[in-house]
Amino acid sequence: MAPVSRNNAGLSTDRIIVEALRIIDGQGLRRLTMRRLGDSMEVEAMAVYHHFPLGKEQLFEAIAEYITDVHRERAEAHTEESPDDGTAEGEADEEEADERPWDERLRSWAYDYRAALLKHSGALPLLINRRPDTEAAVRSLELQYAAFTEAGLEGRDIVNAAAALESYVTGAVVHEVRAGGLESPHPARLDGRFPTVTALRETTLDHEQAFAEGLERLLKAWTGVGPDTS
């Protein structure tokens, strides 16, 4: 097999983003450099700059949008489940019209978004200081606003409900990632100063269950919908 030319610029932006995420997921965000990214794909760093001429900050923007594009994640998952099933392009467009009840659409978005953030939790810092104004972010916001409108909310209540939902998912992910993080070198000693925490210290937290229950309570608080018992 002939060696790949390090001057080969025949890359796609998606391939670069996926490889960058592989580095972030395996080694951490700080280990991602344009040179290391080029080396991992056996091309010169300038081949990466061909797609991201403004450098790492432009790449970070693309990574953040890629992670938060729940629609793409769902489409890729659907393709993996049923590859080459003969679906025509027109049929694929029709699939985008989600006819499920509003609460099912919100649940689906919340679970998909949580899964995407957990999958690439090392890139979470990229989302903190960037305004959610990309096409992927606005697409998610459209889904949420439309669902809450269908639920009977209006105006500011729609905006507040969508913000609460996004904050809940993001916060739940941060909480779960921190729980599996490095232990403090000086952890607090549980004693009489913290009686309630001490009494519950043997009670383990099931993140999946906690997320599901919290999501249902949030939906119910805003719209009066009951938990999904199906």
C-alpha cells in the first residue's frame, strides 16, 4: 500500500472535525493542535488550514456546531440502523416532518442532545463561550419553540421553557461528567457538620433514572403533561 502524501489536501471538513473529536475524546481538548491533527490524518497542517483558514478558533466553531447538531446525529443513527434501504431522496425529506406529539419531540431532542454532549464531553468547554446562533442551534430552538407552542404556551413562557429545557440537559451532563472526574486531593470529611449528606452517602445516583425523572418533572411544571408511562 502506497504511503499517503502529507501534502494531500483531499480532505472534507467533516473528516477533519471527526478526527479532531477523536483526539479530544482520547487525549483532551488541550492536546488538539493543527499539527497533531494533520499528523493523525497523515497530511500537512496546511491541508487542514485549507478548510479552516482562520485556524483553530474556526475549527472550534465547527466542532461546537457539529456536536450540537442533533438532527445530524439522528440522521446518522438512522442510516446506520437501515443502510442502503432504497429510500428515495424525496422520502428522506418527508421524514424530516416529525408528526409525533409535542412532548415526544421534546423528549427525543433532550435524550439525543444529552447523548451527543456525553459522547464528546471533552469538548464541552467549546460550548460555554459561544452564542447558540449557528444553524444547528436555531434548528433545535425552532423544534422547541414549535413544541411548546403546540403545548399551549405563549410568548415569554415559550422562550423561558426552552431555556429551562436546554439548561437542564446541559447541567445534567456537566453533573454526570463531574461525577466521573478526578477526586479532590482534599475531599471533605463527612461528619456531624453535614448530617443529611452523611445519612445519604450510601445512596447511589443513577444518572439515567435521575435524568428521565427530572425531564418529566420539567415538562410537567411548564405544561402540565404527566410522565410518559408507556
